[in-house]
Amino acid sequence: MSLFPAPLLDALADSPATAAFEYRGRTVSRGELSQLIATLAAELRDAGLGPGDGLAIRTAVSPEAFAAHIAAHVVGCRVVGVRPGYAAGQLAHVLGMGLDALLVDPGTATPGLLDAAGPVPVLSLGPCPGARDLLDGPTNECSLDITARPDDVALLAFTSGSTGRPKGCATTYRALSEHWAWQPRVWGPVAAGLAEAFERYLLFGTLASMVVFEFLAPCLLGGGTAVIPEDDGRPVFPYAIERHRITGSIITVPKFSRMLDLLRDEPADTGSLRALMVSGSPLAPHRLAEAVRRLGPVVYNGYGQTEAGSVSMLTPTDIAAGRLASVGRPHPGVEISVRDARDKDVGQGRRGEIHVRSPYMMAGYWGDLVENRDTLQDGWIRTRDLGRLDGDGFLHLDGRARDVIMVNAMVVYAGPIERALARHPDVAEAYVVGTPDERTGEAVHAFVVPVAGRYPDGTAMKEMAALVLGELGEDSIPQTITTVPMVPVTPGGKPDKKGLLRARRIGF
């Protein structure tokens, strides 16, 4: 198996004249991208960086930013991906993980970022005060010799920070070399189909996201073009799809739900789409069915974690066969074990905590021995998600093991309540949280995003409560059900339940 990022470099060399990126009215060919990577790798080495050194990268999405990520991997750095939107304390935590340099661009070199980084050298992709501009100089022929070491940490990708402090998931060069997305020679039919469908791939968000970085790979390795849309004041989904004739992309569940609502009121031509991967949080079966009716057989639904990478995928063929309540079968090389509280596999059909093992899972949380002991056990990752495997090997999710509410000393899981509420015809999305309650210990509070054009009235709220009662019992009935226009999201794009509670206290 070629050491990462060799497969990408080989793919760029194989078709240098084809377009790798479209960005701000210009096209960057694969040959130009390869030269840019080589130039930046030489500049990083000249700045004193090499195998094992920590390089934090906080940039916008651009061809130069992607080239910088790959160049850092060529020289063997430990890339620390810095997401936008971190609070000051979170930023200080992320930038306190053994850095030797910080890489920015003119749009991200804010005083807050530079202060949090402290005294480390600052490198830049363009002119920035106090930074060394890696692009300021002649372009010479440079080497693309990979000096990375297989067992060094290649990447620190961070969890969403929903518990307060993002955890840095350390993935080695060996693990990235085994990753399904970066090894086209071992692609199965599903991965190959995605690569073909990603002919014109809509790239947005942040390259610090493991998911964004992962799903860009099939596009570039499969001969596609990554299209970075400009902001025209309208939502990227669905209007950039129409504007750029996009054939594939990834999308979080909240953005996906808003896209479906927009398409009802302000239609856009999405006929170019061939693959749209939806992930990040559970997707209600009726919303998945609606998406297929509106978009056609192009929707994929995935399950994964930053710690484990992509775990399973539901394909359009699976959806057509009626598997709407599943998140698909595991990727090749991924093993799933569903276990009880005694750490025993419960077998098919029974619910338990999902454990995952794969060649590309994280080596551990950077500098967090306590969490590592709790999460990594005998080569398996405890996902802390609840679920079950059916007889055909499809995985079904049942919520978070830690997403529990103690009502009258009884354990109530948020996930099943959310699914019950989402079955009401007025509900597009449902989210459940618990708060302290003097009478019951804790109380269930629900937040629902209504289907566009509907506003649940008192009768609808009673019907929702009845759905929960009929399926789960009295303790699971929400004490309050609040209608919200949309769910707030974390910097990682996941639903922010704490944000819902804060908004409820302030008043929507």
C-alpha cells in the first residue's frame, strides 16, 4: 500500500492537463496543483519543518490551501486542522497541542488567532503582516519526495466540542494510507461509483473537517473537478448546484433539511446531481423518502465519527429497496460489534453500544490518556452511539449512549423520542434534551423544526406527545415541545442542543 499522500500525487501526475479545481473564475489543472504542492513542500522544509513537526493550518477553502495541506503531509508534518468558529478558550486549547508553526492566509490571520498561537512562527499563503509568505517567490522545479514516516501522526482532526472542549483525534500516516477514500486501487463498487459521480464536486466548509477532506479524495483521485463556489448571497444548497452544474457533494442533515424546504418555495434545477452524501446526525426516514422524490435516486446516507472515519453507507439502491431507517452496511475493512453493558456482543437484532474497528481509525486522542482508556479498548473504538445490526448487516442507530435523561430514576434515551416526534407529518426535524427538574429529577424537552408551510398547533403538539406515549411510555413524553425555525449548529456543522436550550431561555 502506497504511503499517503502518494496515491494523490500519482493521480495528479497521470492526467496533468485536466482540471482539479475551479475557483473564482480560474481553473487549476492537476499539473499546476502538483507543482504548487511541490513548491509549498520545499518552502515548508526551508522553514525548518519536517517529519513529526506540528503545523496548525487555518485557511479558507482554496486550491492553495488544499495544496498546503498535502505539502505538509509530503514533508511528514502533524497537521492540526483549525476550524472556523471556535470560542477563544477552544481556540487556545486546539493551538496548544505542540505546534512548531501556524499557517494562515490573508483572510484568516486575525489578531485572536495569532494571539492564541503565541510565539510560534507564522507562515502564510499570501501577504500577511508578520508572516512569511510561502507564495512570494519564483516557482522552481521542486521535489515531491515523501519524507513522512508511517507511524507518525499525520493529522489531528477535532471532534465537534459538544461537551465543551474539542478532542484532537490523532490519525497516523499508516492509517491514512489504509483509508478507503485515498486508495483507488482497492475501491469497491460503491466507492468507484461515488468517484464517477463526483465529476463536478461542490467543495465548501473547511479543510479542517475530516469529512470534507475525506470525500474530496474520490473527486480528485477519480478524475473529477472540485468546484469552490463564490458567495452570491443565496444558500449554497441548492442554488450553487444549479449555477455550477454540480454532480456530487456532501451535506449535513440541517443544511439538507433547509435545502428541501427551499426547493418547495424557490425551485432550482438540481438535475445535474448524481450523488449527494448526507451525514453528521440522524436523518428521519420520511425526510429521506421526500429527498428521493424531489432529487431522484442520488441520495446517500452515511454514518461515521471523527474518531473512526466513515463507518457505513446507505446507497440509493438500498434506499430503493426500502432501507430508509438504516445508515447502511459497513465500508470494506470496517468491523462493527454491538455490545451490552458488560462489553459482550449482543448479536443481530438487539440494541447495544456500537464498537468499531478499522485500519484507518484514530490512534487516540492527542494528550488525553483518560479519554483514551475509556474510548480505545483492545483495538476497538467505543462510539458511545446506540444501535443494532439487522440480519442483512445493515446498521440502525438508536441515539447516543450518553444522551440519556433520568426521569423518575428511569433511563430515557433522547434518540427514540426524536424519531417518534419526527414521524408526525408537521415535523421536519426533532431534537430532545434534558434539564434538571425538582419533581422528576430531570425532564425531557423537545424542539421541532416544522415542515415548510406548516406550523404545529396545540392539536399537533398533543398528537406528538401521543406518538411518544404510544411508542415509549409516559416517562419519555416531553414536558415541553418548542417550535424553532432551524436548529443551531456547532462549528463542525452538527446540531447544537445546548444552543437550543440557550435560545429557549432567551426566547425565540
